[in-house]
Amino acid sequence: MADYKHILVAVDFSSESRVVVNKALEIARRNKAGLTLIHVVEYTGAVYAGDIPLPEDLELDQRLADQAKGQLKAMTEELGIPDAAQVVEIGVPKREIVRMAVERKADLIVIGSHGRHGLQLLLGSTANGVLHLSECDVLAVRVGKNGA
Amino acid sequence: MADYKHILVAVDFSSESRVVVNKALEIARRNKAGLTLIHVVEYTGAVYAGDIPLPEDLELDQRLADQAKGQLKAMTEELGIPDAAQVVEIGVPKREIVRMAVERKADLIVIGSHGRHGLQLLLGSTANGVLHLSECDVLAVRVGKNGA
């Protein structure tokens, strides 16, 4: 029976990210699979102030990406997996996650998924988009159960 | 680290159902978790002929449910897990699946998910709905990769 060989886990540095990464790590260990952590800095071209799109701020994107690299590194060191592959991309999260899954030949994507209330509906849309676009299995880890 | 304790797997008797059930079974074994198979007979009240809803056919629903029970039984016997819990419900698939997950205290739902092309978009909507409604983790197993 085919086990998972490479797992891609999406990290957003929310307070619940650790739960998601821990779950991915556990599955990777059980399957003796590779693990890649990805964080996507949302492309600022997509940020609107009212009806007016703000000008792109490529420098800000890059600064956020550099910062995210440091956060990923700190997270993997804390989890005792400093050698896990880490990537930071700038773009639309669902698309970058799915693209990276193909690039790394991942056969499982692990992603946090929020409940359906209020703001969480927006936050959950990345998991939803990944589910739609992905060519591989997707594990949506439910986080923020208490509406936090 | 918390393992999964009870896994609910949704079965639609498509040709790919076996892949999905096998994956759920493998996860159940690794986690020493309980396993419940569920099939939902789509409530015929939801079937429309053009713009005109057909009258409900509760007798047909019941006949389909009885038939599904036999199919589930045959499937579990073939897989060597005749003692796995099996339920057949009549209703809206995503709602019945999520309801049963709560009832059985499942902490993981395993469900097949089709690609996003053509008819598969419709078929994939149950996985999507479950992802939205569920309070527990959801593993969407990608089936029908070749557009079959």
C-alpha cells in the first residue's frame, strides 16, 4: 500500500500553525516521508484600500519574505527539525502552495483550516482553494475550534 | 501527540471508492483507531427534472438505502474488515457525513475528492462542503486523476 513520500505543510505563523506543523511532522515520521514547510507572503498587488488598488510594493514583499524565512528557521529549530526543507514564496497562497507541491512531488499537502464563522470564512478559503486546485491528497487540519 | 481515535470514511461506490477506503483503513490501523464507513443516499426530494421538482419518492430512497447496506457489507467483507461499523443515511451527503462524524466522535473524516474539470467539479462539491462544515480534520483523497 502506497505511503506518503513527501509532505508539504503550509505555515501562516498564526498561533495555530504549530498544531498544523506538528501534525504534518508526525505523519512524515510515520511514513518516513520528506517534509517541506512553505510560507506564502501574499502579493501586495492584491491589497486594496477601499476601491483603489494600492501601488505594488515589491520591496515590502521582499522584506516580508526575508522576515518569514527567519521565522520558519526559528520554528524548525524549535521543533528539532532544522534540516527540513523551507521555502518562502510571494504570490497567491493557494496557487503557490499547489505549485510547490508539484515542484517537490509532494503527495500530501497539510494545511490549517478554520471554521466557517465570520472572519474565519476568509481565512479558510486558502484550504478550500488548495483542495480545488491540488492534484494530490490534502489534509485540512481544523484549528481555532473555539472561534478564536 | 494526539493520534486519531475514530475515523469516518465516506463511500460512494464509485470505482475509486476502494482507494479512499483503503487509505482510511491504513490510517486507522496505524493509529489503532476505530473506523466507520458511511454511505449517503441522496435524498430524492433534491432531484429536479428541468425546473420542476419531482415528487419525493421515499420508497425509492429506502430501496436505495437497503441496496447500499448490502454493498457496504460486501465491501467490508472483501477488505477483510467485516466488523467495521457501517451506516447508511438518506439526506444531503455533506450534512449527513458531518452529522455522523459528530455522533461517532470522529476526529478525522476521509473523503474522495475529484479534480476540478467538468463534471468532477460537481462531484467534488461534497468534499468541499464537508471541509466547510466539519469540526474535525478532513483528509481529501484525490481520485480520478486522469479525468476518468
